[in-house]
Amino acid sequence: MYQNKIKLMPQDILEKEFKIDTRGYRLKEVDQFLDDIIGDYEQFLNIINNLEKEKADLLAEIVNLKQELRNSKLNMEVANRNSATGEVANIDIIRRLSQLEKMVYGLKNNDDN
């Protein structure tokens, strides 16, 4: 995935041989090689930072999803307990009242017309 952005592999660095002039290595050649190494290290750092950010985002999402799962399991257990013991949950009562109000007021409004 990132191989096309990286110029040098560790083996390339290890096997690099500079040509020797009368006064030592050719400075331009060494400078160019070091520039390539620096560029690769910058790419590596960018890749690492991006992956670390992505990892943190995914871990936060996992925590949120686990919390949602726990809440859903608790709600399901409560609903199962209520239905097993014959108790009616408050939400069921509110829904039934709402339906009755719609029926009563709906019929009353139709009778007025």
C-alpha cells in the first residue's frame, strides 16, 4: 500500500556503496542519498501518525459500540423480566393511552363535523 511512496528499503541502505574520489566520497552523491533517507523517514512518520489516529478512532468506536451493546442487553433483560412476571412496562401503558386518546378524540372530532 505504501511501497510506492518509499524509495529505499533497509537492504538498499545496507548495501549502498559510495564512489571514492581523491579526497573521499562524492559529497553530491552522499547528500542525495541522505535526502532520500530523510524523505523516507518523513513518509514513515506520516504513515505511523495516520495509522495511530485511525487506531484511536476505531478504539473509540469500539468502546461506544460495546456500551450500546451493554445497554441493549440490559433493556432486553428488563423487558424479559417484565413480560415473564406479568408486569406491564410504563412505555406500554403510555402507548395504550396514546392510542385510546386518538380513538376517543378522533371520534369526537368526527361527530362534531
